[in-house]
Amino acid sequence: MVGIDIYPGNPAPYNFTTIYGSFIDAFSTKYNKPFVIGETGAGDTSSSTFTNRTAFLKTLSGYDGEASKYPTYLGFSWFEYNKEADFRVVMGNQSIATNILKT
């Protein structure tokens, strides 16, 4: 298994291939190893980035089809504001997580 930690920051949009594609090609696809994203998050956690975080979570979850281009991709671990003490998927407005799960 291979993995990488990337916090792409802002601005959105977050494109799976742009962020992870070259790593997946070089280490996962080339050696036929499963790929995971050890840590990631959407950067700015202010309420103004609600749309950005929702879009990025959908991208990582495969809802936009981009991640499905990589059959070795298994999943990700999401962190936000206080990753050492608070393990909620999304800080603040919980409707972000709810919207992802309902999609």
C-alpha cells in the first residue's frame, strides 16, 4: 500500500487528478499497489468555504467520477481544524457531512 498526505489549501476547485494523479501513476499504478490518502483537508475552515469543502469531499468520495479513474484508490482520512483533539469530519456546520452522505 502507498499513500500521501496533502492539504491542497485554497482556492478551489479541487481536482483529484491534479492533486494526486502524478503520485498515483508513479507509485500506485506503476507497482500495482493500493493507494490511500493518509491525511487531507480543504484548507480554510471558515464558513465561507462550505461549497469548497463539500466539493472536495465529494471528489475524494468518488461522487464526481474523477477518483474512479484510479482503480487502486481505496480512500482517505479527512482532518480539519483541530486534528489533534477533535475528530469530527467537518467543523462547524454539520450539514456539509450530511450533504455528502445523502448524495
